[in-house]
Amino acid sequence: MKRMCFAMAVSSVVTMSSFVSVNALAAPPIEGAWQLSQAGDISKQLENAVEEVVSDMNFFVRSFARPVLKKETKVCQTWQILLDSKTVLWQCDDESASELPANALRYETKAEDDKDRTIYNTVQFDEKSLTIELASERGTRTNYWLLTDPNTLEYTATLESEKLPKPLTWTLTYKR
């Protein structure tokens, strides 16, 4: 249901924004549907990012850490983003849309995979960027979308944890 409502809302925003001249009523440029447009081998890029982090770990821990970190480096073929003064919605591919209050500052939710785990969500955005930080006792995931030109969006994910010797970071490029 959430996915369907989100798709309809994004469609409405995109349609409406094409009719509205650039003014206060126009949708922020970062909104809309974005398709993966990455140059090079994405799987190799993500594998290198994981290896850079696990190379500093104890030999025995590496074999456990690799699959966990690889699972966290999921690549979205499509991002959909919708922002307004009250709500931020974002959706990866056909997954359920995620929704947070636009002014979220340590806004509490429960993890989908573990209802006993509390996630503290923080949202920051403007016309050209969106940052969503999800923090729990396991660590922090920061999703950062940056509009680099009117048709190009860079997505950077950063995972930080006491269990990692350094942050795991990767960046992908998307086009309208």
C-alpha cells in the first residue's frame, strides 16, 4: 500500500512540477525517480570497498565480516525520492517506501528485521541534497544523495560501527 501511494505521489509531483514554473511551489530538484547509471563494474567497486575494511580485521573475523558487509552493500537500480515540509519518502526499487518526518532528529523507529532494536533516525535536506542517518546499537548507516547537476544524483552510503576498523563507504551515480 505504501509503495503504491508513494508511486502515485511521485508521479503527481513529477507531473505537477512540469507544469509549474520555477518558484516556491515547484518540487525540489532532487525529487523524482532516479535510475542507476554507474560507469564501471559495480560489483568490483563494492567488493573493493568491503575488502578495504576487512583487510584491517583479524584473519578469523574476516570470514564472518565479509558476507555481513556484502549484504549491506545492496545496490538499488532505482531510487525514488519525495520531500515536503512534513515528510521525507524514499524507496529503493520495489521495496516498501520508507517514511520519516522531515524534521526528524533522533526519531525512534523499530528495525524491520528485529522489532526489539530501536533505530534513531535523523533527516536533513535542501533542494540539492538529502541525508538520512539511521543509528542503533549495531552502528550507524548514513545515506546521502547529492544532486551534482539537474540530471545526475550521487548516492553515498557509509556504515560505521565499533566493530569495524574504519567506515565502509561506496558511491553510485544515478540519472533521471
